Amino acid sequence: MITIKRLGTVGVISAVLLMAGCGLIDTGKNQTYDKDQMYNNNAAIVQEGDQYSYFLRTGSTTSRIADVEFKGFSGTDTIWILNVKKKADIRIDYSLTVGKGEFKVVLVTPSEQASTIAEGSGNGVSMVTLDKGKNRIKFVGKQTAGKVEIHLQVGDAVNITKVSDE
């Protein structure tokens, strides 16, 4: 026979499991941030998971080229994952046009450090040394609209995985 005490214990355990599964209990790995507050928050930028919204996003991304136009973008959006076998240099050619808001392209290293590759409007070339392990290139924005074109040039030590366009 099930007693009230046992039924209450089962109910509490079920509620805790439900909250943990829905992310209502902080496990310490990925936290939820307000997308508009992420722009200057390195802890939010280096997270494995992304939190973002676009009002409009057009264009495409391949394993070496991103050509994207966007409106109403806020948050962080991983574009590429670069798995590096040994320390390697890459060349990043970029053209950014930011019509409003704030926008930057960021490299997240295997040691969870964020470094800005490009920010705001402009054209340029960035030479970056990648550490061995999993590196990520992310778009980071705050209520922004614009256009970005990026070309990656890498050697054999770098394997690029394109994160799916949504």
C-alpha cells in the first residue's frame, strides 16, 4: 500500500527531475543570459551553446565562406567549429557592414577565451594562431542589422565544421 509520505517523496523527486531536465535548475555548464546583455559578457560568449534571435537572416555559410545579411540580431551564433590537430595559423578576410546596433566576430579558444576578430563596419585581414583543440568562430550582436562576408584560409592541421544555417 502506498502511503502519503511515499507519494509525497515520489512527487518531489519527479518535480526535481522535471526542473533539471527543463533547465530550471542551474547545472553550472550553460547559463541563460538576456541576448541583449551578451555583447560585452565574455562568460556568455564563450558558452558551448548559443542563444540568439534574428528578425531576418539571409545568405549562406560553407566550410570556408560566410556571406550573411541580417536584421534584428541579438545574442551569440556559432558559425564554424575549427578542430585543430596542432597549433596552426589561419587567415581571415572579412567585410562587415553594420547599419545599426553592435556586431562583432569572435574566436573562442579551447581554453574558453574570447578574442575579437572584427568589430563594427570595416574590411580587413586578421591572422590568427589557433591552439590545438576545439576553436569556435561566433557572430555576436546586440539589436543589430548588417551584412558580413568572411573567407577562411587554413592549412591541413585545421578541420572546419560549418554549423547549420537555420
